[in-house]
Amino acid sequence: MKYPFNKPYLSGKELHYIEDAVSKGKISGNGHYTKKCQSYFESQYGFKKTLLTTSCTDALEMAAILLDIQPGDQVIVPSFTFVSTANAFVLHGAEVVFADSQSEHPNIDAAKIKGLITPKTKAIVVVHYAGVACDMDPIMELADAHGIFVVEDAAQAIASTYKGRYLGGIGHLGAFSFHETKNLQCGEGGLLTINDDRFLKRSEIIWEKGTNRSAFFRGEVDKYGWVDVGSSFLPSELNAAYLWAQLEQLDKIQQERKRIWRAYHDQLQSWADALGIKLPKLPDYAVNNAHMFYLVCQNQEQRAALISHLKNRDILAVFHYQSLHRSAFFKDLYHGEPLENSDLYTACLLRLPLYYGLDVDYIIQQVKQFDGIQ
């Protein structure tokens, strides 16, 4: 495709920093560039503690361990999300309770959460879809009232805020992704944010395979050993060096992505209204980090026709998540209420290309040629 759905941004310094990491003689992780990246996130966004991981999936799995998820614990998760959001907790025996999306946005419907809470509920996992904040105040109030933890799946939400607070820093724990499809990327990578003092010390141990290795290298203990469960969650210094080159250009990346997003939104509004297609809506409490631009078609047939129309013009537009409560893995286990909004987005949501340097004017021109008839 001449116009792919995604094209990873390159700053030009990735290889330079990777070479520098190699020259420093430590590339196995938790070295110079890992510390630079973590310090950046803590100082710029006010996160209490951050740990780079090999993926957002790993960050979520660390969250499940930190919350001591056990068989029988219930975890509330939106159905319209990537499988890792749920799987990280299922791996530890959790019973996933799926929640519906809002009618006006794919984010979890905060008003529906209360009815899903039981004495077994251990955590609520919110997903900031397209980098747009969930309504966090009522969710946190509800969680506090019931003694429930909140995990923010902020995979798409770098540099995005809720009422001025950075996403990933509101819940007890947060998880980011640096997959190549994200605004900021290193091929594969992630970040765990720890915002609760109870998890500060243990998070580092879990990150280092269940050992107190980090404390040893800081000179806090005279030897290190196996003190808890854990795994090899920390990434190579090569990933961290690549990520640092991206972090240096974050403002530049964001400015360009926001320009493209605004062009889509402003120039497609009249066309969308004429065809009964909905454009993204931003609530007053959220900002737009331009992670993606999506359309919500009237039905699955209209979406398929638009995808085909663009494909014939060398443009790759794609749909997104399939409702997890209807997945092959879970469909026989789900006995809850219909999740109509999640199913609506499964059938009707379409994502347009959005990446640094995109010829957005051409894409808009081709989209507007679609008249709803295939």
C-alpha cells in the first residue's frame, strides 16, 4: 500500500544512541538509557515511580502480580479492548467481568461499573481508548469506596491528560505501550507506572525476576537473591536507547499528529454528517493526543464498503477490537448483560491512517469521494 495504516517515525538518532549503549558495555537492561527514560517520565509527568518493560502486556502482567490477583478474584475490564488488558489478569486466575463502552465514545462507561462490583471485585482496569481519558473521578471515588484497585491501561495515552492530570498517574498503577503503532515507539516496549507507595519496593523486585538485584547495585544490600515472585520484565538497553531518541522528539511528533488529526476532523465533518457517520468526540475533561482518528459507520456493510473504496485507492484503513466477551476464548463463559455499545464499535468503527509525514490532504480527498454506495 502506498498509504499504509501506520509508518513508525524515526528521529534519525536511534542508531546513534544504540551504538552509544553498546559502547558503554552494558546492554542487558537497567543501564544508562533505561534510567534516562524512566527519569524523564517521572520528572515530566509526575509519576511516582516508573519501570520500562518489554511491552505494555508485561506492564499489565506486573500489575496483576503487584495486586496479588488470585483465583476467584474478579477484575472489571471493558470488553472493547485488546486481549492483553484481560489476559494479564486471567493468567493469575481472575474472573474477568466485562463492562460496556459509552454510547458516545469507546471508553468504559463509568456509570455501568457500580452494578458490576461484588465482594470478590479486586480491581477495575480502565482503557483510555485513542488516548482520550476515561472519566476518572467517579471511577476512583467508586474504587475508594469499595477498597478496589484501579489500573490504567494507558497504552495509547502518552502525554494525554484528564482535568490536567497525566493519564497513567491517576490510578494505583498504569501501563503504557511503545509498540511501533504508538505515537512514541521502540518497536516493542512498555512502561509500568507505580502511583501507590504500597507497590514501590515490590515492583522493582518483580521487575528483576523476583530478586533484590536493583537494591544490591545501589549498595543497599551486600548480596542479592530470590525474595519474591517475578519475571524478566525489563527491556534491553538497545530498546531503551531507541526510545530515548524518540522521547527527545516527542513534542515535534505530537504537533504533527495533532495537525493531521485536526485536518481529518475539520474537513470530514460535513461529509460524515451527510452519510450518518460519526467522528470522534472529546469530552470536556480530556485532551486529544492524536493517537488515532476513527470513524463510526452506520453499520458493518457501510464500513466494509468504505474500507474497499480506500483500498482501491492504495489506502489501508482498518477496523479495531473485537468484543472480548464474544471471543472464541470467552464466549461460552460470558453470562452477563448484552454489551451493545462494545458490539457497535466492533462492527462499525474504522481507523484511518495517521502517522508523521502523512499526506492527509490526499487521504481526505479520497475519503470524501465515498458516497456510501459500493
